[in-house]
Amino acid sequence: MKQLKFKPVSEGISTGIALVIIICLFIFPIFNYAFLIKNKKRLRDHDFHAKYEAAYENIRTRSNLALAYMSVFTAKRLTFAAFIMMVENYKYTQTFLILHLVVFGGAYTIAASPFTDPITNRQESFNDLLTFVIGYCLLLFSDLVPDKKTQYQLGWIVCGIIVF
């Protein structure tokens, strides 16, 4: 096992601070969910509702699975950013990890139906579907399609899907 050595002390301090921030970012969704579940019964309290209304806004509060929406959404975004940064040199791996992340998010949205409005649930599911289709199209711009002219033409199809 290799021992990390930091020449200037500031490198070690900045690395430590970065690690603490990263750990906090990935622990935040768990604490967020725990807070929402713990205080679910206090929603009828006017002072509590006024202070934390944004955390529960348009979310079905009777379902614990639906209450997890903000945590799942935050974790999905943080994981997406981590994939982009950490597997930067492995485009196929990056694409497949992102596609799996989108499928997980879509499956959660369909299973939980987290929003009080059914139209919002359908819009979120449709958004996940389009994100999956566009993500799948990213493979068309890789070495799987070697002809640049074909990639260019496929790009117009992707633009059409996005505009749709």
C-alpha cells in the first residue's frame, strides 16, 4: 500500500477539506430523508410548516417512499456529477453508468409516484424516458459509428428529439 505524501502542508489541508466536503455531500441525502421521516407528523404544526414547507412541497407526505424523492433526486445528481468527474477517460463506462442511473431514477419515480399531482408524476417519468433516449444516443457519437458524416446526421435526430 502506498503512503500519501504531501510536499507543502497546504496540499494536505486542502485535500482533507475536499474529502470532508465530499463526504458531507454524499451524507446529506440520508440526513435529509431521516429529517423528513422524523418530522412527518409535525406537518400540521403551523410554525414547522412555515419553516420547512419547501421540503415537503408537492410531495405525497403519507408515503415514506414518496418522501424519499428529494433524497433520491439529490443522490442521483451527486452521483451523476461523480461519474462525470471520476470516469472521465472511460466514455463507454461513463455512458453506461449514467444510463443505469437514469433507469434507477425512472423506476423510482414510477414506483413511488412522489408528487401529489398525477400530471407531475407523468412529466417526471417522461423526462426520465427522454433522458434515457438521449443518453443512449450518446453511444452513436462514439467509435461505434466511425463515420463523422453519419454522426453529424444522427446529431440532427438527437436535436429533433430534444426539441420535441
